[in-house]
Amino acid sequence: MDYTREKRKRLYINDQQYVLLNLIIRRPFTSPTELAEKMGITKSAVSQQLAKLEKEDYITRKQHVEDKRTFSIELGKKGCFIKKEMEAFHQQVSGKYHKSLSPVELTNMLLMLQKLREIFE
């Protein structure tokens, strides 16, 4: 399944919500503050987007037991479904790479992708 802008439109989420959802999928139990820092936006902006995602059951917010002022974010039913779709898509792409590239080429590509990730972070 292709996760293009058209796919996001069919999910009824905007680009910012899609990025948030991806961050939550990659780092479960993340706090809204951590998400805001990672995205470079205000905690208020994150909270607004999280409220919309929660309303549509993409995520759930869980209050911490010890500190009632803080929340962690977990995937809701729709979020879990999207995570499974994304994993299947990544498996499909990974299979194509393994068929088309040598082990050395794969290693080099992964090293370059790691460098790019570090640059963007």
C-alpha cells in the first residue's frame, strides 16, 4: 500500500497529523512535549492535532499513574490498523530491494540513509 498524500486524504488526516502518527508508531508511549520537540512546533499545536487523532480513534492518551499532569500517547484501533499496513508496505519494499540489490549495495544504501536521517534530525 502506498502512503502518498492521496492515502492520507482517504484517512481523513492532515500532513501534520500523519507525521505525529508516524512518530507515535515509531516511538510508542511518547509524551506530547517530546512530540512537540521532535516536530519543532508548540505543545499547544501538538495537543490540538492529538485531540483530532484521538477523536477519530487513531490514538489514545493515557494519564501517568504517578504524575497526573502528564500523558503518554498510544495507538488506538485505527492507529494499529495503519501501523500494520505500513509494516506490510515496508516488507514489500524491503523484499524488492533484496531481490534487486547485492548485500554490499544494500549496506551502502542503508549507511547513506542513516547519514541522511542524522542530517535531518
